[in-house]
Amino acid sequence: MMGSGTDLALLAGVLGLSTMDDGIPNAKKIAEENGLQYEFTKRVLGSYHPNTVLVELTGGARTVKVLASSLGGGKVEVQEFDEYPFKFSGERPTLVIRHSDQKGVIAELSDILYQKGINIARMANERSKINGAAITVCEIDNIIEDTFLSLLKREIPIIDEIVLVQTK
């Protein structure tokens, strides 16, 4: 099995517990009480940092895959999100935006963020093919409300989904 409490830390993260939460040692019990089914398997994930995990979450009609590395000292770096090669730390609020690849989407997104006083710290975009599925990861300096996500979807109708990653 995994050493140094990695299994508990991963379960705690999936459950939404913060790194300072007293429930971390009881993460397996909390997962069971919440009906969370899980399993840990060891496998080679390629030439990533030795402390790298692939987390696959399935619920309802959606599956999410996150490949991330623990760099030590509480630092984490996401390497891939749903098999798109991205690097982000989660240290800042991060928008993960699924959309169709079309001209002007990134410019429009940047403009809306600018108009709302939101500063972009780092941005990356990947697409499956021209005019195909695309994903944009945007690390920002500001904490934002869920209502802002609704505004973005209204203003940029080709956005399929927005996930806001924030540390607690």
C-alpha cells in the first residue's frame, strides 16, 4: 500500500477536507459514511516525479482524471487534467474551462476578466483539433464567486463547463 499517509491524504482531498482538518486520520471512515467507493492501485505513470498519482473520479455521467505530483513541503503540481497536458499548482484560484476551439475565445475571456478587475497570473490552452474540444486553464489572483462562473457562461456561450479550483 502507500506509505506516509498518502492514501488518507488523497481520500481527504477527494472528500474536500483541508490540509489542517482533524478528520484526515479518519478519512477512510468518512468516505465509507458518505458512500464513497475507492481503491488504490500501484502502476507506472511515466517519467513524472516519483510522488505522482492519477486520481480518477466517477459520479453520475461524468469522469474526471487528474494526474498530479506531490513536490514536498505541501506543494502539489497538476500535470494533466482529463489527459490534457497542463501544469498548475492550485495555489491560486484556477478556472478550468471546457469549450469549443474557436477564434477569439481566449481574447473574449481575457477581456471579461480584465473588465471585472481580475488579474491573470498564468493561462494555458489545449485543443483536441481545430474547431474541436478545447480546455483553458486560467490561474488568477482574485478569489471569485460562483455567480461569476454563470456570467462567463452567459457571455461566452460556447463554454460547456467551468470548474473553479480554490484552496480552502
